[in-house]
Amino acid sequence: MSAPSVLVVCLGNICRSPMGEAVLKQVAKERCVDLTVNSAGTAGYHVGEDPDERTVATCHKYNVPIRHSAQQVSTADFRRYTHILAADEANLRALDRMKPRDATAEVRLWGSYLDNKPIPDPYYGGIDGFEKCYHQCIGLSNAFLDEVVGKETGGEPSS
């Protein structure tokens, strides 16, 4: 079976989703899990832009490499990735509206793998919101890998 591929999605693709992409990549690497990860936004407000400087600063604080250029979700993404993870319910609804009939990706709220909580948008707040987002992404990354790696290998989730 091929390695899972993941698209992490928020609204503008400069705060939560690029941080989620970077954190999930790092956690998968630390756990020796083969995983392709990217991120995108449901809106095209920031296409081509780098992640928010607070996202970058928070990732660098925790030695998590981050390099991304904002992009918008496309209908092809629903076939390109095995999993599409929405940061919150509004983005999950937007993804459900744009999902084509021939979609093969499993589209879920990322929080559904752990506690069903959304990732709050830190954009209009201070650095503390980005810190909270980072720590939430760590927990969500581990929960996602616990469930998906367990399913992919047909055995118990890795720890």
C-alpha cells in the first residue's frame, strides 16, 4: 500500500495550515512514518505568499522547518491526497461544497482524530494564539498518525 498523503486546510493558508503541514511533517519524520504533506486554503486571499511571520517564528522556536507558498484547494486535490484535514467546521463545510463526485480523499475535521475541537484562527491575535496552534498541531499530528498508521499497517497504531 502506498504512503498516505495529506492536505491540511484552513481559510487563507498562511497561519494554521502551513503550521499544521510543517508540524505533521516533523512528527511523521520523528516517528519514521512515510507521509507526504502539503497545505492549502479554501479561499485564495494569500495565494503565492509566505506563511505569516508569527507562524514561521513559532515553528523556528521549536526547530520545525517551514517552507511554503500559499495556495488554494483545487478539485484535483480530492483525488491527489488520501486525507484532507480541515482546521475548523467552516473550512470543512467549504471542502464538502467543493468536493467533486469522484473524490477519493477522506475529508475530515483534523480535530476528529483527537478531541473534535477546531484549531482556532490565530491571525487577529498575538503570538500566544500561534503557540496554542503549534501545541494543538503536535497533539493532532500524533493522533492522526496513531489512527492512520494503524489502519495502513493493519495493526496497532505506532507509539
